[in-house]
Amino acid sequence: MAGTEADDRTQDKENGGGESTLTVLIAGGANLAIGVLKLVAALFTGSAAMFAEAAHSAADTATEGLLLTALRRSVKRPDRRHPFGYGKERFFWSLIAAVSIFVSGAVFAIYEGISTILGEENEQTLAWVAYAVLGASFLLEGTSWLQAVRQVRNEAAAENVGFRAWLRTTDDPTVKTVFFEDSAALLGLLLAFGGVGLHQLTGSAFWDGLASLLIGLMLAGVAYVLGRTNKGLLIGRQADRKLVFAVRDRLSARPEVEAVVDLLTMMLGTDSVLVCARIDFVDTLGAADVERACVEIDAQLRAEFADLEEIFLEPVPRNDETVRTRVLERYGQTFATPDA
């Protein structure tokens, strides 16, 4: 990693998220304004889809608050009780945000949709209010969505991966959460527009209820995707494969290293990785030489890879059967090539 990029990412950690914070703040402000507008429209029109959308925006606003908490708390310095830092707080609060989307958004929208479909017909009033609010909401939500898309593109370009690949592998759940919830919000607005329009054209509240039901199911899907992502990060996901293989190659290239026997990595937080390497050092090295080599290797890795937060190096013989068995059980084979 280039020095400038490494410095930028280190500064971003210290700033509590940098651009991620801006993305969350824009989304939170937009969702708060949109939620008030939708609630007013729902009260005037009696539309189930508008009530579902109001609940949707309320869930999104709560989500942004949780994401801001995640960004602020995750940069706390390590201490005696948490020697590896608080980076996983970002994963925890993002998981709670996913639960919030499901409980306060999806469940209410599904209930409202089913009760409208199965209940008595309600006359729709002041449909133009709903259309005006939906139009204004689309503009506000679109602004937030564009900011999220811009950050995803920038992050993907910086890591030299595609847009979808970054969303699939990122260790920053805050930006992913904002992108998915904003995308769902825009689709939800279109569904609400369709529900209100078909209700007005046909006189049947079925379409309004169906729109609300579809909004709820969509939110449940988004909550599931985000919850699964954060579950994997909380459990202790391996670092990006490119980083793992790059670290392995740097270790193997050292003249003091005979072989890299095992290499363990775990995400401690966003852009924060723990590395534990078991190394077979050249047999001619003395104890002092191995100690000095460990210090130099640690310094080299930290200088080249800004994401490495903690580095542990353990000298082991590569023919040790106990270590070899553990490696084979974990990977199936000792370090394959990146293309394997």
C-alpha cells in the first residue's frame, strides 16, 4: 500500500470514520425530514403504504443514530479491559441497526399491509398530498443515496475491486447499511406511489395494502442481508484474501524465513486486522537473531500495510506434526495460491 493511502486510512480511523460519518449524517438528516412528511401524508390520506413508508423512515432514522454510535465508539483507544480495542463495536451497533430495520420497519409495514388487504375498504382522500410527499421524499432520499454510491465507488476504486465485490467483502458495515437502506427507500417510494395510484384508479384498498406488504418484505430482506454481514464480522472473519497473501509473500521473501507454516488473520474492526504468523526461521539463526528478525518484520509489515493493528510472530518448525495437522484441518492444504 502506498504511503499516502496508508496515511489517509490511518487518519480516517482517528477521525471516527471520516467520509463514513458524513454519509451517515446526510442519510440521517434526509430520513428525519422524509419521515415527518410521510407521517403527515399518511394522516391526511389514510394510505397504508404511506403509513408503511413513515415507519420505514422512522426505522432508517433510528438506524443512522445507531450507526453514528458505531462510528464514535469503535475508535476508542485500547485499554486494560479491551486490549485489542473497540473496533468491533462498529459491527455490533450495525447489527442492532439491522434488527431495528426489521422490527420497527418491516414488521409494521407487513402488519399494515395484511390488515389493509383483509380489512374493510377505506376511502382514500387527498391523494395529491401523498404524491407531493413521495416526490419530495424521492429527491431527498436520492441525495443521500448518491452520497452513499459515491463513497462506495471511491472505496472500491481505492481497493481496486468492483462495486459489487466491495459491497460483498467490505469490513465497513456503516456505509453498506446506508447504501442498502437508501436503495430500499427509493424502491419503497416507487411501491408506495404505485399503491396510492392504483388505489385511486380502482377504488380498491387492496393495492395500497399490497404495496405496504411488499415494502415490509423488502425491508425484511435488507435486514437479513445486513444482519448476516455483521454476524460474520462479529464472529471473527478473516482479513481480505489479497491482504493475507500479500503478508504471506512479504514474510516468505525475508532472508531469515525458511517457510511460513501458518498465517491467521482476524478483523478487529474496520481497517483493523490482527495477524498471527507461525514461521520456520533459518536454522543457522541464534536466539538474538530471531528476536531481531521479529522486530524488523513487525516494522516492515506495519509500514507497508496500514490495516495491520496487531502482529504476533511465533517461531515453529515446519515439520511439527501438531501444527501441520491444525493447518490442514483449517485450510485443507497449506497455503494455496490466491487463484486456487
